[in-house]
Amino acid sequence: MTKYTRLFAPGKIGRMELKNRIIFAPCGTHYSTMDGLVSEQQRTYYAERAKGGAGLLIIEGASCRKIGKPGRILVNEDKYIPYLKKLADVIHENGAKAVMQMSSHRGSTDEVDPASPSGMPHPFAGSASSHIIPLHPRVITPADLEQLIEEYGEAARRVMEAGFDGVMLHGANGYLPCELLSRRFNKRTDAYGGDLKGRAKFLLDMIKISREKTAPDFPVLLRLMGSDRVAKPGDDGWGIQDCVELCKLVEAAGVTSVDITSGSQETPDWTGPAWYMPPGLNVDVTTAIKKAGVKIPISVVGKIADPALAEEILTDGKADFISMARALICDPYWPKKVLEGKTDDICPCIYDKRCLEDVIVEFQPMSCTTNPLVGHEKEYAIKMERLTKKKKVLVLGGGPGGIQAAITAAQKGHDVTLFEKSDKLGGQLILAAVPPDKQDLNNYLKYLKIQLAKSDVKVKLNTEATPAAVAKFAPDSVIVAVGSTPFIPEIDGIDGKNVITCQDVLSGQKKPGQKVIVLGGGYVGCETCFYLAKKGIEVTLVFRSAEAAHDIHYWVVRKHYLDKLKEMNIKVMQGVQYRDITAKGLNLTDKDGKAVFLEADTVILAAGATPNKALGEALKGKYLEFAQIGDCVEPRRIREAVEEGIWAAAAI
Ligand SMILES: Cc1cc2nc3c(=O)[nH]c(=O)nc-3n(C[C@H](O)[C@H](O)[C@H](O)COP(=O)(O)OP(=O)(O)OC[C@H]3O[C@@H](n4cnc5c(N)ncnc54)[C@H](O)[C@@H]3O)c2cc1C
Ligand SMILES: Cc1cc2nc3c(=O)[nH]c(=O)nc-3n(C[C@H](O)[C@H](O)[C@H](O)COP(=O)(O)O)c2cc1C
Ligand code: SF4
């Protein structure tokens, strides 16, 4: 019997009966074919999430418009109905209900036809994500809006004919419906502007036509922006109270339920909250909606991955359903595992937003750091079934890549041993979790360690792999995962006693003075600054490139790094050339060519990493099955190490 009785209580969204309160929130995957068809990869991905136990799956925003978008599911012509039906069927066969989210127009950031309510550009105009955000969107006309409504209605009909249990209208994430709702973006004086009813006309028309083109009781769900998280009470943005009033309007207009997210494209920290944002961050909105007496079911999304938090939200009546996106990307079996009390086996999300980087920034198929199998479920199953002979597998290095490789090889039935030269498992992941707000990484390391402990892998700590030790062990297969070491730049004085690495600092092995220079402006350098500044140490960050955190995309999290450097009063000097390090500090040439001396007690290096290639080079060619994975190939990030680890092991 589960203690999460509310979470696993059946619930109803209109005529749709759900076996529990867990909804898989819509997530664009870019797994469709380039012609907009639901691919086999996509069906397997959704089937897996249905098998995992969620009551309802909301399928990613499909395109209803005549002008389609490659990589998206298309619902703009009847010819797509059979493909959509196959998707609805596979979800039903695996025990969940299926609703299709329908996206229409992204307003000022639309890739195909940038247009906004009053021709106002997006605040990020000129910057790039999957495309350059235009500086001059056109003013959307009433005829355009009417055509979009018509397209929406037809798409809703197709979704119903394909056997889906409902449609979800997309009125969130800052897209056109949100720009129309916002007084800041909508200065129109026609029927689509003015008071809330006018600004909501497009949404209300979407609801009306979806009803007309489907059936009176066909579930029409609506996703809304709970607040743009910019507006202050009384100003011209979109605040919580505006959303409460809108919920009353859409309820009266016949919408079946409302799903609440928040943030606009201007505030991506809210639409896709990263590790430094709080859990359950949209519950403030749903609490206000429930208090205002809205009767239709309300669901809430946003960093809800802890079953206790989900249960509390439901018990306190702050929402009726819990929507989860990334928790179920990382582990589609989250619901089943919670129900069976196997929470230690849940692969956690670390909220690093690399999935969003793929989909929104790179326009690539979605991948996930902690779950490298996402979108590759079928390929993996085939590889794992293919075991010809039990082999003696030796994994060298106990960082995330090595641990994952060892677990996978053991799951495949091999006899696996892991050598780790230090006295603990985790590699650089241990240090990665030290800077402020990054403790989600500890959950991931804990998960990896638990899975390793549950496997049959023989772990040998304090065991350095050398060519001789490996030869003595006589393995059939070797996976080298020995990571990287800090890169030491060639600067006069770099050998001085006052020079240490960020790894020395974050591991607590060396103590810096009260006034320090961090040399290297990538995200690791920035995080080291945050760590030190939080301890009250005076920090100056110096680096050669033009902007701090250049190795992280702005739309994803770089803005956070830049804001935090300011907020924590960290002095930043970019575009510098290093001259030499003395016992008293650092001589450099600043970006204007001026010689500058920066006084400091300690110079802390965060200048990147060098792959540990020697062992791999020495072992290469000596073993029939041999792979090198992760940072020892090239220093990158956790995702690459884990992904390469899993596939190297699955191939044995
Ligand atoms: C401060 C910091 C913050 C970071 N933050 C992030 C982040 O937020 N997100 C992200 O994705 N990445 C982050 N990274 C990078 C990430 O940690 C690495 O990319 C990742 O850990 C690489 O994994 P790996 O398994 O390839 O190697 P490692 O993690 O380096 O593990 C290698 C292991 O091999 C062991 N080893 C070495 N030589 C031998 C030998 N001869 N015999 C036996 N064992 C040996 C080492 O002791 C170590 O345990 C961060 C890195 C640092 C330093
Ligand atoms: C890769 C990815 C793609 C997304 N695509 C969509 C989408 O198509 N439509 C939408 O309304 N929200 C989309 N979202 C937002 C999620 O539905 C969800 O609101 C957000 O991730 C916060 O919830 P979480 O913390 O549970 O992940 C996407 C999120 C991710 C991570
Ligand atoms: S890529 Fe990162 S944020 Fe996205 S689902 Fe995976 S772990 Fe979570």
C-alpha cells in the first residue's frame, strides 16, 4: 500500500478517467520525421512513458498550421490521421490516456512568420536560438488570427478522429496567445485588444472552435502562463491575478481543465526551471486559482519530482493533478517505482536543461544527461538482448561514465570489475556538486552508487589501472573511463605556492586566501567564484574570451551566470592576456591593451581540462573489445561520459 494515496487516486478530466494524478507534460522531442510524421522512435518513446505508469500523456506541441515546421508532429492535413492513430493506440495499449497538445504560432519569435499583436519585437530580438529572433515582426492581422483559429479547429477534429482522448490548447511559454494576453505586447484597439476579454479573444475562439469541431464533451485542455514572472502588481505584464481572472473566463467558455506553467520566452528560468530554481515553483499560481473558486481540474507543472511534494500539493488542495516533464524524461517508470516504494531506483533529473538545449537551441533530437536511453529505447533493448558469451569486463575509472558502463555491462550479464584509483566513486561529479545550488548532482551520484551496489559489479577502490595491472587481470573487454586532469596554462610563475586549481578548492584540499583571482571564465570558473564569494572571499574573475560562461548557451542558463556574477559583486575582467604570476598577484594586459597588476593572496586555475589519454594509448590494440569513453577522450560533460559508457557496454 503506497503512502502517496492522493497521487495514486483515480481522477477525472471531463469524461476522461485517469488511473492516477500523474500527467506527462508536453515535451518537444524532434523525433518526428522531417515530413512531420510520428516516427517509430517517437512511438517507442511514448509507449515507454505509458508503460511507466503515468495516467495521462500529453503529446508534444504539434503544428496545426498550413505552414509546417520540420521536426514537429504535423496535424495540419487529414493524411496525418493514420500516423496519429498509431501513436494514440500504442499509448492506450500501454495503459495511459493520450491528449495531443497543439501549438499554433510563436508570435514575435515564430520561425516561419514572426508576427506580434502590435508589431513589438521580443525583448531578446537579434539573439539566436534555433533561429535568429527577428527585430521587426509584422503586426498580426484579424484575418491571420481567424485563419489560425480555423486551422486549430480542423486540427482538433483530426486529433479526435485519430482516437486521442482530448486536445490541449497551447496558451503558454510566451507564444502568440501570451503576447495577445499581455498588456505590454498588446496595444491593439480592435476586437483582439483592450480589456481581458478582448486580449483573450484568440484563446476563447480557440476553445469555441475546438468544441464545435469535436464533440460537446470532448476534453479540451488548456495550458496557460500563470504569470510572465516579470510583471509586478499593477503594471502592464501578465501576473497571477490576471491568470486567475482568465481561468474564470475559460471555465465559462467550456474548457475542461487548465494546466499551469509560468514564464514567457523572456523568462526561460521559469518555463524550464534549472537547478537553481525552487521545486514546485508554480504552485503559487494554482493555489490562487483554486482559492478563487475555479471548479474545473487544475494541474501544475515545474520541478515536481519528489513524490512527497506532489502528495502535499494534492492533499492541500493546491492542484488536482501533477504534471511532470523532465522527471519522466529521466525515468519514465517514476510512477511505477513510487507506487512500489522503489524510489531509490528512480533516475533523477539534475535540471541542467541539456534536453532543452537540444530542442530549442540546437533544433536537434532530444537527449538527456541522466537517461542516455531517451529516444533510443528500442535500439538499446535490441543491443541488450544480443549476448553471445559471458565476458570478463574491466572498467577503468569510477566517474559517472565508468559507473554507468559497469552497471550496463553487468545488466547485460557479463562478469564486471571496476578499478578506481582513489578511495571513492564519482570522479569529477563529486566536485561538480559542490558549488552553490548544484546539490541535485549529489542525488544523481547517489543513484549511480545505489545501482552499482545493487549490481554484480566488483568494485576495487584504491586500485590504479596500469597496463601491467590490466594485463595481469586478463580481461576479455576493457572500457577506459579515466577522465581528465586540470589544464595548467603556460604562464610565468604558474608553479608558485600561491597558485592552486579550482579542483583543489572545491575538494577542500587547499584553502585559498581572503582575496583571490580565478583564472578562466567558463562555467566551472564562474561556479568556483560563486562558491568562494558565498564564503565571503573577495573574488576577481579574469579570462581571455569575450564573455563569461561562454561554454553555456544564453537561452539555457548563461544569463543566470552573468546575473549571479553581478549579484555577488564579483569583479569580472574579460578579454585579457595573462603576463605573469608573482607571489603578490597577477600581471595582465586588459582588453584595452593596458598593463594591470591585480593583487591577490591566491590565484585559482579554472582553465579547462586535459584528457588522460596515456592509459588508453597504452592499452589500445591489446584487447579484442576496447573502448574509451567520457572525458579521457575529450573533456566534455556528464551527458557525454554516461552516454558513451552505456553504449560501449551495451555493445559488448
Ligand atoms: C567543478 C566542476 C564542475 C562541473 N560541473 C558539471 C556540470 O554541472 N554538468 C556537467 O555535465 N559536467 C560538469 N562537469 C564535468 C563533468 O564532471 C565531467 O565531464 C564528467 O565527470 C566526466 O566523467 P568521466 O567518467 O569521463 O570522468 P571523471 O569524472 O573524471 O572520472 C574519472 C575517474 O577515473 C579515475 N581514474 C583516473 N585514472 C585512473 C586510473 N589509472 N585507474 C583507475 N582509476 C582512475 C579518477 O579517479 C576518477 O574517479 C564539471 C566538472 C568540474 C571539475
Ligand atoms: C525538452 C523539452 C521540450 C518541451 N516542449 C514543450 C512543448 O512542446 N510544449 C509545452 O507546452 N511545453 C514544453 N516544455 C515544457 C514542459 O512541458 C514543462 O512545462 C517544463 O519542462 C517544466 O516542467 P518540469 O520541471 O517537470 O520539467 C518542454 C520542456 C522540455 C524539457
Ligand atoms: S537533460 Fe538534464 S534537465 Fe533535461 S531531463 Fe535530462 S537531466 Fe533533466
